[in-house]
Amino acid sequence: RYARIPLKIVAAIATVYVSVLSSERYFYYWVQTTIERTDMHVSEIKFPAVTIIPMNFTSLNRSQQSVRYERAFNLVQSVIWQTPVAARLKEDNFTEFPDLDDFSLTSWSISASWQLNCQFFFTECQWRRQPVNCCDIFRPGKTFNGFAFVFNTELALDRDPTWPWSVAASGSQSGLNVKIRRKQSLYTVNSLGVIVHEPDQYLGMSIDYSSEDRIVVPVEPLSFSAEEDVRARPISMRRCYFKSEITEKASRSECIYKCHYHYILSKCNCTINIPVHAKSGEENTIKDTTGSRLCGVQDLYCFNKHKLTLFSMSNIIEESRDNKFSTVDCGCFPQCDHTQYHTSTYTEKMSTFTSHASEIEIDVYFQEETLFSYRSMLRFTLIDLMGKGRVAPLQFQILIVSIYLCGAVSYGGIAGLIMGISVLGGVNALLDRFACCRLPNGS
């Protein structure tokens, strides 16, 4: 009889161990994201904001000073935006401008003459296949160096009060279609960057660069939402914020920007002092409190070496070196109710192989009229501990009862599997201790 005691102890320990492992898996999957609809219409979401930025230009003034500033500007743009040109830059490319100890164009004496003029920058604009005044739908942005125009954003102080707008169709020219003059008053635009992003964010999932004459950007949106019950779980589990949890200037794009900013400080030992991510008419410069020197053009080699960009919306910073893969997680999560805008870009050359057309056309539209919508919710399953099946989501008032029921079923099954006992067997064994409840022999 006593020889079985060690076996019972081992079985009890195994039962507790398996139950703990199952509990961890059980509670980790409290929040589940599932497809809610496959036929959500594009008219139910907002059209994305669009930011247009000149990435590379040629100055029409061919004086030695103007040409030098042109090369410096194109170098800065290619590195901080990590354009395809950046991958071909060598260390020698960054030694030409030792006197430019601040790579912010606003500190250069020539910067005022390079500012964009809306009336001259655009030649034609269409919104939902109807011609519109370009200066009525675009606002100058405070993205790097002020060289940007933004459409449909909620963040501009002088924005249209009816923004963000929506569309009810898909296909070419069903959204935003603009034409931009290549030859400006003082320079020729060689390439543009197009950012498609959420109206309440500064940057998007990716940046599309091109020097071709026609840039086509089909957009494939995904809609995400969450039940109010999800708020009860930690942010690290649900991986999103509810709107009431986000303070002013604490959006996901702000969080990621500051993460990249501090990463640059740690890698390149210099700071930046440029007005980025500011609302129109507002200075929003991150002030350095460490006393570090300003990053000059020569420091861009460090930026490029580590593939650092101030304008990435990636939550992950890759640190891989010498075939060793490693990353840094910024830990910046989106709102629980948000729309992601995924893009793919097609380009066309509208002129000869040796020259460009006088205009650049940009066409941004929804690829399809319907999209997938996803919903995060709390789910409690009866046999999910064993990796099978699920039950429908319950109301919060029933959740606690469900936990106990699920636990009884799951842990009872584990105990029966390992120790050969059950809840019913335990009740019978207890009743046998009392004479009034003992079953007669042979029953």
C-alpha cells in the first residue's frame, strides 16, 4: 500500500505541471483576431492620406555653389528616406561636405529659394474622376525640410474641415489622380516619393519612390476593430490601444519616430534638430537634452551603414551584421480600431527611352470595392487546451463562470489521463467515508 505513495506523488506533480503549461497557453490565447467580414465595402472606410515629396532634383542654376547644395540635398534625401540609391553609396560620398554640420535644409542659406509653390507644382488634379483645384485639396506639410504636399490628413491645422474623405468605387482614377510639373521655377524634379498612410498618422506602411512618368499606386486596405471586453487584457496581449488610452502626440507614428530617433543617438552619437512630423504652421522639433552635437552630412555615413531612417513606420529595427540576424522591437502598437493601407506600385515611362515627359502623373485608388475586416475578441474554449475546437464568444457577465467550467473539464481530463481519477470518482470515494452514504456491497 505504501509503495504506491511515491507513484501517486509523481503523478500528482505531473498533473500540476501539465495543468500549469495548459493554463499558460489557455490565458495567452484569450484575445483572438478573426475575420469578421469578407465583403466590407470601401465606402465604409476612409480614403487614405497621401503625401508627395520630391526626392531628387536638378538645380537650374548651374553655379558652383548651387550645384554643390543640389548634390548635398540629394545625398541627404537618399539616406534619411533610404531610397534605392542609398544602397550604392560609399564612405567617400559623405566626405564632400565637411562644412555642413547640420543636414537640415532649413539651416542652409539656399533653402528659401527651394520651397514649393502649390500653384506651380501641380498642373492638374482629379478627385473621384472630377477635376478640382489642386491647392484646395493639398496642404504644404512639415515633413523633412518642408518639401511635401499632403492630402486628406487629419493632422494639418489648416486642413479641410470635411477631411478625411471617402470613395465608393475602385479602379484607376476612382480616387486621387494628380499631375506634377517636372520643371519647376528653380529646379527640375527627377524623382518623387509617394506615401499612402492613415489620415491620423504621419507615415504609412511603406514609401514608393519612382523617377518614371506615371506612378500607379493601387491600395489594398484591411480594417481592424476590437470588442470593448478586450480592454480588460494587458496591452502586450491585445497589442493595440483603445482611443481613450492614447494621449496627445502619442500616436503609433510618433512612438516609432522617437524609437528610431533614440536609436540613432545610441549608434551615431549625434542628435538631430529638424522640424518633422509637425502640423502645418506649427514647429514640432524634438529638442535634444543630452548635449550631443548636431548630425552633419558626414554623419550620414553612420546612418547609411546601420540603414537608419527617421521616416520608417516599421516597428522592428534590423541590426543584422555579418550574417547574424537580430532586431530591436520598438513596442509601438496601433489603435484597436484602425485601417491599414497596403500598396503595390506600378510605373510607366510615357516618353522616349532617353528623355522624360514634362509631367509626372500619380494615380492612387482602391484595388477592389470590398475588403476584409478583422475583429479582436475574448474567446474561452472548452477543449482549446488540447488544441482543438472553440465555442462562440460569451458576454462578459458569463466569462467567470465559463473559466471555472472550462477549467473543470480541462484539468479533470488531465488528472484522469495521468492519475486515473475523475471528479465523479473522487465524490464517490468521499461518500464512502460516511456510513449513511456508503453503497452496499455488490451494488
